Amino acid sequence: MSEFEEADDPAKNPEPKSEPFFRAKRVPLWLHVADTQRVLAGAIVAVTLTLYAYLVVAVVFGWIDQDRFVAVIAALAPLQALAAATVGFFFGSREKG
């Protein structure tokens, strides 16, 4: 025997739907795009600065030698270019006014 009778089937007698506790706020598209660009630009710059700061600390404390430091800096050049392009695009695409 099941735990409830056929008369207790919730599909046949659904409870009235209640109003949601939170309502989604409509955000304008331009604000959503600006927030997304700001977060992406900030994250890319933060990651780039963290990597470069770690490399400087590694050289200062002698964890890596200067030749390897130069090689890693050269390998990070595309990331630095991406960070510069992202920040430039973010600030260059903003409308005046």
C-alpha cells in the first residue's frame, strides 16, 4: 500500500501557487554589458599583475634566476597584450555623456 491514497494525489489537487519571495529585477542591456566588461577587464588585469608580482618576488628571493625570469616575462607578453587590449576596449567603447 502506498503512503497516500489516490485522493491525496497532488497532481489532481494542486495547491495554489504562491507569489515568489524575490522578484528578478530587470537590468538594462547597456548596464549589463558595462558590468560584464568591467569585471572581465578587472579580472584580466588582476591576474596579470599577480603573475608579474610573483615573478618579481621570485627573483628577489632567488627562487628563479634572471635568465629564467626573462624567459617567463617573454612568455607572458601575450597575456599582457590581452590585458592592455581588454582595458583599452573597455574604456574606448564607453559612450561619452
